[in-house]
Amino acid sequence: MQADDLDAFEAFFGRHRTLIYRTAYGLTGDRQAAEEVLQDTFARAYAHRATLLPDLSPVPWLHRVALNLCYSRLDRRRLKAEPIAESTAAQLRDGAIEPAEQAEQQELRQIVREGIAALPTKHQSVVVLYYLNGLSLQETASSLGIAIGTVKSRLHYALANLRDHLERDRRFAHDYRPLGRKEELEVPPA
């Protein structure tokens, strides 16, 4: 790839594109914006191909570029992060689920998406990388250029904020009931 081999760059793109797209989509909630971030990320990777070290994984660098492009896009638009489109949920439908249950699940997913979109950007990024992309704590820390302790802290506060959001959402009230301390510890009899 560093020797201008387009086939090598195409293989590089094919290997990492899904991970970067999921990151961009998770932060922007917009397929078109995620595609643009994906293209811009790999355009930068191609432009900086000589500086990428072959013995180190490029994933943390690619994530940082994609995250920075997402942040710039969100800051530039000054828009509240919009929830992920319903078309995504439609593609994940299970044919065995009854329509009423399916509608309820869609509504619950929408509420959670809105909760994630309402998080501060730094919390959104750790949630997307750790939960959506399935990166380890170390990989998430490397991708963001922060310490593992910071990742843990941000995940803790992100989940606390998301829990508060869910507790306040009236649409979710009938399905979400936070467990009290006693209920968390009790094990039902067998």
C-alpha cells in the first residue's frame, strides 16, 4: 500500500470499512453522513499511507480520524444528534415476532437511540466503540487516545445518563422500572 499498490489499498479498505462505517453511523445516525465520513477517512488514510506503520494496527488511527470527522460534522451543523433512522430497525426484523411485539420493540429501540443521541459527544463515542463495535476497553482507549480509566469512567457516566433518560421518558415508563437495591440482590426461589 505504501508503494502505491491500489490492490493493497483496496484490500485495506475492504478489511476496515465496516468497522469505520459503524462508528460513523453510530455517532451521526445518518447513512449518508456515515458514507461521507467513511470516504473521507480512507481518503486521508491514502494520503497518509507513507506514515502508517506496517507493524502497528491502523484501526486506532482510523477511528480517531473518523471520530474527528464526525465531531466536525456535528459541530458544523450545530444540530442535536438525531436518532438512528427507523429504516435500520426495519432491516433487523425477526419474522417470528408478532406485529404488536415488533412495534413495541421498535419503539423501545427508538427511545434508546434518542437517549444515546442525547449523550455528550465524548460519551457517545465510547458507547459506540465499546457496545456497537464491540471493541475491548483497551482498543476503545487506543482508538480515542485516552486512558482505560477514562474509558471506564465515560462508560459509567454514559450509562448513568442513559438510565436517567430512560427513567424520565414517559413512553418507556410502562416497560422500564429501575430495580431497587434490595431487588437487585434477591434471587428468586428455584
